[in-house]
Amino acid sequence: MHFTELFIRRPVMTTLVMLAILLFGAMSYRYLPVSDLPNVDFPTIMVTANLPGASPETMASAVATPLERQFSTIAGLDSMSSTNALGLSQITLQFNLSRSLDGAAQDVQAAIGKASKQLPPDMPTPPVYQKVNPADQPVLYLAVTSETLPLSAVNEYADTLMAQRISMINGVAQVQVFGEQKYAVRVQLDPQALASRGLGINEVAEAVRKENVNLPTGTLYGTHQAVTVQATGQLTTAEAYRPLIVAYRGGQPVRLSEIGRVINSVSNDKIASWYKTSRAIVLAIQRQPGTNTIEVVDSINKLLPTIRNQVPASVQIVTLYDRSVTIRESVNDVQFTLLLALGLVIMVIFLFLRNFSATVIPSLALPLSIIGTFSVMYLMNYSLDNLSLMALILCVGFVVDDAIVVLENIVRHMEMGEAPFTAAINGSREIGFTILSMTLSLAAVFIPVFFLGGILGRLLHEFAVTIAAAILVSGFVSLTLTPMLCSRFLRPPREERHGRLYNATERIFQGMLHVYDRTLTGVLRHQRFTMIISVLLLVLTLYLLGIIPKGFLPSEDTGSIFTFTEAAQGISFEAMVKEQKALSAIVGQNPYVKNWMSAVGASGPNVAGNTGRLFIRLIPRNQRPGVEEIIQQMRPQLATVPGIRAFMQNLPPIRLGGMLTKSLYQLTLQSPDIKDLYHQAPLLEAKMRTLPGLIDVTSDLQIKNPQVNVVINRDKAATLGVTAQQIEDFFFYD
């Protein structure tokens, strides 16, 4: 018995098999994650080390270099880059796609442990790592504001309550806090008051340190009861610090309030962030490489109502940007395109066959093939993204071909006088090998894609597997369901009178057939001329292939603009705030801007005090031009602010490399001689500025910051009883 004959003779079995394909495909569709693109994230880990007060050169030589030596021994490490600033080193490690993120993290932790003995002993904390690519765009921006509470209180809710709980969600790599304002008590000493009492700043600092303690005080054990001892050694407010006795002079106590100002403040008052024009604490949430954006955002959004119930009513939590919204919109557009393609294909089949039953039979192969493909996608851990859905759109025309060929051959046998059942068996048996060869040949076209390596191969694997699976499922449906339906529902053709619509379309089809006959005859008569035209078309195609613009992925309009800001090196915090506010005011006047956040200061990804960032959220796409056009419109407007530069960019859908740069393209310079590197880098930058077609040429090398060199006269310091440590401590405390 032939393969197809088995399904023709057993319609119940065939129906159950098709229902199983339909059921499992529909169930798989419900559990498929939704994303914008397949998972192509390189395993990336960021290591951060802090040594307060250390210069960038010290951080590079004493901290970054020992760590880099150990990291270079890890297998599968593709690239390693480090950034060193005042008291901070950030090392980004990017591994190849064959490494798992968890396995790489274990190797990084082991390397940090090996390098710990070579690191400076006075580091406050050991280096820490996070499973995050610092170049990735955050998936969610949350602005926390209050019109009545001080920023330190708002920061307590944002940092302690929100950031820590969000960090516990599966898939969250880190929560960056912009404009962090942790509560602190500041003591601003008067040098003249210190000198008149013979006090040094180190003595005051030591006295404050000893008087502010929080130590275990133990338990008093009695005969019948044990009492826990709790001492009030910790001071928490400026009011509690002011009467603190620092020393005794002339038998009289010297209190802290007598030698300076003690105020309630924040630990770092040289950073700030704004939501629109109001001071705020902004949380930028980044996902781990390889996790699904929508799943991470949905988990966070489920937690937000609980957090809102726990914070005071005066604290507002605003979603500044949600990456999952544009992903859902993009996927919904592609899904609508898929449904539209299905409808158009069925309509074309009906226009040509002009028979309802003959149209329904091959049309059933379309949804079954696509729904059946969802099962394969689920088993392969794929997602519903733009590429997999595009593969389903492209295969719509492929999957219906097999069913139409089977239908036409069965109809041909019926026109020869055979009964529908016999025609179905004979016709499907006759065409079965052809259908098999067509299906396998179409699927084999995508086999070379499976051998592509790197990020391009990871990106296209899902596309190739999806379209090949749809073609294979359609071949199976065409050899089983289509002949069975033909044997039951297809009727032999008979002479009948047709309506005006049928006759009109028939005349159109006959005219098309006549035109095709005339053109084909002409081509066959002028074979040389046809070959010449074919060669010219081939040459023209190769020429156009050479001159057409090329790129990796087209830019995507996500409704957001990311902007780096950079002022002159050594600019004061107050001047930087003024320049940043001027840029923010220009952004706020743009009619296409919905909301925005702004941040300045050396915190988070900004390692220098002269840098800042603007994140701009645009209004819906149907109410504005494209994001690239808006960037071109705003760039000259922002350039009118003197003393600061703004680098605007539409972040690409896939970020290659582990560095968040001020432009989309970067050139890395390396040299074993650091002086030569410092000399040549500005020359290359200046030369590149003269090249046509390049804008926003800049460098991350910042070595022009004004500095004061203190040369210690050790002999004089020794006669005064002052050590080098005390001198350096003075500048550290200052």
C-alpha cells in the first residue's frame, strides 16, 4: 500500500493526526516567548573595582593589570576592555557564543580570587562582577520623584526598596541608579578654627570615627533573667554630631560645632539626575545576556503595584521607557502581515480556481503547516520574533504549492473519467515522489545557513530552521490531508453555465495566456538576442550589488534617542549642571518628545565628572517622523549650547562589543608605550575630523584634566612631626 493511500483509506486516522498537529502547535504557540530578535547575545561580564582617591594611572597599574593577567587565562575569552578613572576600574569581558554565561562567571570569580593577593590591601571591597553587557540598552527606565520629600528620602525608597527587590528578579543583571542621593552627615571644617586650637583634620576625623560606632555590646546574665545591652553609640543626624567633643584645649572641651558646620546632606553631592525638569532618582534596569526582554519586563511590572503600595503617596513612580512595548508592537505588525499574507494567498487561489471546495482543500495546508511549525520552534527553544515570523511569511507561498500540485493532478485524473476516490489514490501516488523531491529540495536550500558561525549564524539559524520546518510539515500535509479531502469532497467536473464574473475572469485569463504565448514564441525565435539581454541583466545585477549600501542590520525605530553629553575636562559640577539643563531645555521644547531623563556626574556608567547623558522618549510613531530625522533636526539645536557637546544616536537592535560608546562605530588604538599612545591618539582624532561624511568624532581619552601636583618636602615635614600619610589624608578628607 502506498504511503498516501493509507491516509486516503483511513480518514478518521488522518483527521486525528491533523488535529494532533493543530493541538500541539496551538499549545506551543502559547508558551513561545516573544522577542524582537533571536537570542544572539554574547556572554558578557563586567568586573568593577574601587579604590577611593586613586588616580586613573594607579587604578590601571595596581588594580586593572593584575586582574587582566588572570582574566586572559580564561578559555573562550574573545575580547577584554577596561576603563580606568578616579578611584574606579571597569573591566568588560566578552566570551564567544560557545561559552555559557554561568560557566564564564565561575571562571571570572576564580580569576578574581587568584588576583586578590596582588591587589592593593587598602581596597574597601574586593572586585565584584555582574552578568551584564554595559553596552546593552536598559529594558526599563523608572523615575522616582516627590514634590515634598527630600531627595535622600526618595533615594531610600528607590535604592533600598525598589532596586534591591528588582535585582532579585530572574533575568535582571543590574539596576543602575542615576542621581543617587544617599543620606549622609557632612562636616565642613574651618581651617582657622582648627589652627587656633592646634587641631589637625586627621584628629577630627579620628575623633568622629571613634564617637560613631555600632558594635555588639553583649548580654548581662543574672540569676533569673538575661538582659541584652544596647548602647547608643551610633549617630545618625547632624543635630547629634554637633555637640560631639573632639578634643580638650585649656581644660575646655572643643565641640564639633565650634570648628565647622555640621549639616544633613548626601554622601555624593556632585551627581544629579532629573525627570524632565524635576530632580529625581532614575533606575535603569538591564537584563542578563541571553534572557527574554518581555519576560523580564513583565516580571518587573507585576512587582511595581506591590512597591507602590509600600511607598508613601507623595512618592511617584513613573515608567519613563519600556522596551517591551516596541517589541510587542513590532511582533504584532509582523503577525498581522502573516495573517494578511494568508488571506491574500487564499484569495488568489480562489480567483484562479473559482471553486469553493477546490479552494478550501489546498488552503487548509496553510494554517496546518504554520501552526505545526510552532511545535518545532518550541522544541528548539525559539521565540516569536521578527525573523522567525518573517520566515513564516516567506514560506506561505511555498507551503501551498505542494497542495495545489496534488490537487491539480487529482483533478486531471477525474477529468479522465475516474471516480474521486480512485483519482485521489492514483493521482497522489503518481505525484508523491515529485512532492517529496520538491519539499526536500526547498528545505535543502537552507542547509548552508546551519553552518554559518558567529553572530550572523546565531541570528539566521532560527530563520532557517523555522522555514525548513514549515516546508517539511506542508509536504506531509499535502501527501496526507489533501488527497484524503479530495477523495471525499471534490466533485467531478461537469458542463454548467457560469455567471458574468466567471466569464469576465475567464476572458482575462485567456488574454494573459495569449500574451504569454506570444512572448514565449518571440523569445524562442530570437535566442541570441535573449542571451544578450540575459548577460546584460547579470552584469547590471553584479554592478548594483557592488554599489548598493551594505550593513549588518537596519536601524530600528524604538521611539527613543540616547545622548551622551561631554563638557570640558575639569569643569565644575555647578557649571556642568548649568550646561546640562540648557540641553534639557532644548529637548523639552521639541514637539516630538514625550518625556526624558537627564543625569550628570561620575556615577554608574559615567566615570568622569564632565560627562552626562540624556535619554529621550518620543511620542508614538504615527504622530511623528522617523527617529533618524528627529536626530538630524535636534543635533544642530543642541550644538548651539557652548561648552558642551551632545552625541545623539539611535541605538542598534544588536550591540556588538562590551563598551557603550558615544558613536555607533569605534576604532581602538593599542600601544605598549603609553606616552606614544597619548601623543598619537589626539592626532588621529584631529585627522578623522577632516574626513567628509564623519560626524561626532570624539575620543574617550581624557588626560587634560587640570591637576595640582603636591611635592612633599619630607625634611621639613619631619621637623614639624608630619608624615606623608597625614599630608595625603588631608587632601583625601578635603
